[in-house]
Amino acid sequence: MEKTQILVVGRHPEILATVVRLVNNNPDWNATGCLTDEEAIAAFQSQDFKVVLLGGGVDEVSEGKLKDYFFTEKPDIKIVQHFGGGSGLLSAEIFEALGSC
């Protein structure tokens, strides 16, 4: 079975690395982490993501720009805002997004 691809966008390298690691703890998921809007857009163009996680540090301007781009390219993409709260909350957010796919 192919892993579900999840794009994680954040501005803090250490936090981003932690979130990617937590997502990848689920054997059915594969996270790609990006620190900049440009990296996120390039990754989105090259992979078939099912979920996008927008993490802490992504300001309103970037959030709007990214959402506009992602929804234009893939109207059914699920976008989740994740600002912390531990691995249990993170998993629940992803499962909820995937359940509505």
C-alpha cells in the first residue's frame, strides 16, 4: 500500500523536524517538511499530497498565498492548521482530514 503524502510547512527548523518525525511515526504516512513558501510550492508541484499541515510561524500573508495556490492546483486538498499540542493532537488532526478525503 502506498503511503499517504503529507506536506508540512513551518518556519522553525527544529519544530518542523519534530512534526515531520511525528508524522512519519505512522507507517502509513510520509511527511515532507518545508520552511519557505517557495519550497512548499515546489514540493506540492512534484508530489501528490493528500494533506497540508500549516504550522507555527506561518503568517497570515503566507497562509493566504499558500492556501490560494494549493486550492487552485488541487481543490480537494485538505489543509490543517497545527500549532502544537503534542503528537496525539497531531495524529487526530491528520486522521480527521483524511477521513474527509
